[in-house]
Amino acid sequence: MAPSDLLEFLHRLGVANPYGRGWLTVLLVFFLALLFTWRFLPHVRRFALKVGWADLPNERRLNREPLPNAGGLAVYAGVVLALVVAAFLRPILVESVLIQVLAILLGGAWLVLVGFIDDQFGLPPLFRLFVQTLAALLLVAVGVRFEAAFGTPLDPLLGLFLTWLWVVGITNALNLMDGLDGLAGGIAYISAISLLFVSAQFPYWAAGTLVLSALAGASLGFLRHNLHPSRIILGDAGAYFLGYTLAATALLGNLKLTTFLGLLPPALFLLLPILDTTQVVVRRLLRGQNPLSTPGKDHIHHRLLARGLSQRRVAFLLWGAALLFNLLAMVYLGMPWEAILTSLLATSLGLAWVTYRRLRALWRGE
């Protein structure tokens, strides 16, 4: 490949300046988050078992013995550490970009704290919803939101409502899917990689690029310990953080809605958790149950398990579905084929690597 062809290829991937260090910083952030989370999780697991931070077998989870539920703390720490290092190497000079990054991390910190307390002691559903609403409003305050442009006086309120519904809905949707080893972390990794390649194409998505890189790396490092049989789980803290961050970064383009079809691109990236949560909510409402507080084995992964598939095969199958939806989203947005294929390769290699590492550990009896 000639140098000019290589430069053109990098440009189509979203690398604005191949001779600069911006894209190298993105790679560094990814690997820092990956390595830190991967290496830190065993220490978190040992401490969690010692102090009793664990999920007991229940109607929602499939574990048959106490399972440490503090994995989300390591994921959050890995993301923050990688972004702090990136800030030293490549200071974020645009004030609005810095504020958006800090808002996402601050809102994520609220949800990690509330989720962790809920994991250990239990919190009322309405209190969790209240904190999620505050985190969504924080995003609106810094301009991370849907902007309705239908030409009516109610447009600001409609944009606010859609933003709240999106952020709270995705935050809970990913948490509800965290009932099978490797599922929520895998979906978060797949969506983060896809959104990362999209964000690299657009200057106004600058705040998302480093955040998504760190999120993808931390999710992959977590999966190394979470693929069946899991050694540690995200807990509400980690699932809330992953869902909230993905929801926020999907809105960083200040999306203007002139028709409700404008909701389609961000929804496609997270369509699997959206579909799963929608069918669960509808089924529980039809049974006269409270969708927020009623546990049960009525998710897509539970139905596949009931058909005789193993946990690992169900995770692989749903990873494939999530990846397909993300590729469709990229096609819908008109992404260059080079970016689409490279994202597919990066996603596949990452998932294959953690699967190999987890299986090798099992073969060695680790």
C-alpha cells in the first residue's frame, strides 16, 4: 500500500491528522483502561469476598453461590484512570468538550455510588429513578441532549423528555440484561467500539472519542473475568455506569430531531437492550406487576437458556445480534466501509481474545 493510500485509509477511519498524537492517545487510553481493569479486578474480587460484597442466588441471576458484585468499581476506576492519563498527555483545550467529559464522569459517579449501595443494602426503585433523573438532567445542562425542532412551542420540553427517557431507559436496560455471564459487558464493548468509530468521523463528537475508548477497554478487561463461569459481576454500579455512559456519548452530537426517525441512529446502536427491556416491561405490565421492582426470568437470555443453550452460547449469540445491529447503525449513518469493516475486525478480535484467555484459564484450572 502506497503512503498516499495509507493516509487516505486513515482519514476514512476518522484519523484527522495521521502525523499527530491524537489517535495514538485514543489507543493508549484503550489499552490503559484494559490493562488496569484486567489486573485490578482479581484484587477487587478477593476483597469483595472477604467483606461480603456478593450477590446471593435469586430469581433474576443464574449463579448458584455468592458471586462478588463489585466489578463495576474496577470498571469505573479503569475509565477514570485512563482519562486522567490522557488529559496529561493531550490536554482538552476546548472548554465545552471538557465540561461534557466531566459531566459524564460525574453523572456516572453518582450512579456507581447509588448502584453500589443498592447492591449491598437495597434501595427503593423510586430513589434509584430519582438519581438517574438527576444524572440525565446534568447532561441536559451541559448540552448533551436531543433537540426537538418540530417548530412548536413545546419543542424544548419534548427534547428534555426524550433525553430523560433515553438516558434513564438505556441505563436501566443494560442493567436488566446483566443477568447472564458476559452479556452486559460484551454488549457494552460492542456498542462502545462502534460508537467510537462513529465519533471519530465528526469533530462535534470529540468529547466522546476518549470516553468511548476508555469504556471499551475497561469493558474488555472486565469480560476477561466475567465470561462464564464468571468470577465477578458488574453489579448495579457497573451496569448503571456502562448504560449511562453509552447513552450519554450517543447524544454528544446535539442531535436535532425534525422527525421521530431521528431517534433511529442512536437506538440502533443499543437496540438489543432496548428490545429486551421493552418486551419485559410489556409482559410485566400485562401481568399487573411493577416492572421496576419485579424480578423474574423473562428476558431474552432466559428464554434462550430454556431452549437448552448453554450460558456461553447464549452470550455469543446475543453478542452477534448486538454486533449486527451496530453494523446496521453504521451503514444507516453512511459510514465509510473502511470504518465499518475495521470496527467489525476490532470488535471480533477483542471478543475472541477475552474468550481465549478465559477458556485457557479454565483449562489450567485457574
